[in-house]
Amino acid sequence: MSDKLQRFIFEKLGVRGQLLQLDDGFKEVLLKHEYPLTVRKMLGEILASAVMLSATIKFAGAVTLQIQGDGVLSLLLAQCDGKQQFRGLAKWDGEVPGDFSEAVGSGQLVITLNVEKTAENYQAVVEIKGKSLSQAIESYFDESEQLPTRLWLFVGETKVCGLLLQVMPGDDSYEEDAFSRIAELAEAIKPEDFALNSLVLLHQLFPEDDVRVLGETSVCFHCHCSRERSEQALKMMPKEEREEILAEHKVVTVNCEFCNQVYEFDREDVGDLSK
Ligand SMILES: [Zn+2]
């Protein structure tokens, strides 16, 4: 299992955590578009964040994280469903600086939760704060959710590793000092540590604490696009516009921005849509 998420908890401290590794899945995302190195790094970070946050929610559903800025890097988007299947993309125009704040400029962090099999969703839109994506997410949880959270993200050429620590929601037994102490110990983590067995790594980071390892989940890249969903998108297009494209190109195409899949609809298919 190359792409995996390991959950753990500090039972006595009311703190939970996750260790994440993305390998094959990240490679698949990188194959879809040619991303400059600087964008690759930030895309890896947002993908890992979305995967880890998706594993913190109680209901079956999907998490979408978006960074929308006025900088050269105008969009970073990552989505992960309840089965830890993720996808993501980035949009930029020009040379993207390596510094997060400089690349995205000022803008918003948008967090959306979609509850599976219902139309229910929750969305939070907050100003991007901090010098990195992890700081922006941490500040959202501290200020909007009152849920102290820390994230460590490492992006290599084709690999992403992450560590998350978060106070258990609704657990009053947690002590601020204990969380700060654990977070301080976690600062010692290095990207190469993720090659260790999770138990060994956790013991190395938190030798004095009682850490209970919970389940390990496999994580993978998956795009939810389909011909049916593309048809829905086409139905939303004004009829005149569809007709114009058909007259000129004989087919209307719908491109999936996430995976580059192209869905083609000819006159006959489009005729069916108006029914
Ligand atoms: Zn797709």
C-alpha cells in the first residue's frame, strides 16, 4: 500500500492525529497537467490537507479545499471523498514564485463539506492568513472552529507526506498545554521519517506519551467525472450556444479539468438532451 493514511489518538490528552503518504496518487495528478515545480509543491500540500481533513469528519462525505487568490496562482483546488479518493488541480498565469503568500496574493480559503447522498453542504469562506497553506488552514481551525490543529506537509518530486494533530472535537478533557507540548515534539518530524513503520515513528516522536494507533486506510486518486455528469453540464448550456458549436464543429465536447477526459456529444446525442 503506497498511498495510505494512519490514524492515531492520544487518549489521555483528547488529541487525535494522522500520518499520510501519497505516492502513486500524487503521480497520477501530476500526469494530468504539466505543473511548474512551485505549483507542484503547493498542489501536493493542498491534496494532502484535503485527504487528512476528509478523514476527520464523522459523516460520509467529501471535503473540497480551495485557495482563490489574486496572485499569479489564482486557484488551488483539492477534493477528497469519504473513501479517501482524491483529485485536484491548479490554475496559474505566468511564473509562479515559490513563496506561498507571494504566489497566491490575497484571497480566500474556501472549505466545503458535502454530505454524501444528500444535497446538504456546509461552506466556510475565510481570508487567507499565514505564510503557508498549512498556516492558513491552522488559522481557520483556531479562529473559526476553536479546534486547535497543526499540520506538517512535505512535498518531494513525486511524493507527499503529512502529519496532522488536532484536538478532539467536543472533548473538554484536553489541556492547551498538552496540545502545545505534543505539537512542539512533532516539530522534529522529517520527510524521511515517513519511511518508518507508523508505530516506530510515533514512538520516536512522542516517547513519553500513550499513543494508540487506529486503522490504516488506503488512499487513491480518483476522478468522479462521467459521460452522465458531462451531459448534465451540457443541459445547463443555453440551447443556442450548443447549436452554434454543433454547426461549426459537428460535436460539442466537455473536458474534465481534473483528469483531462474528453466527452464528445454529436448532433444525435445533443438531440436526446432536449427531451
Ligand atoms: Zn475527470
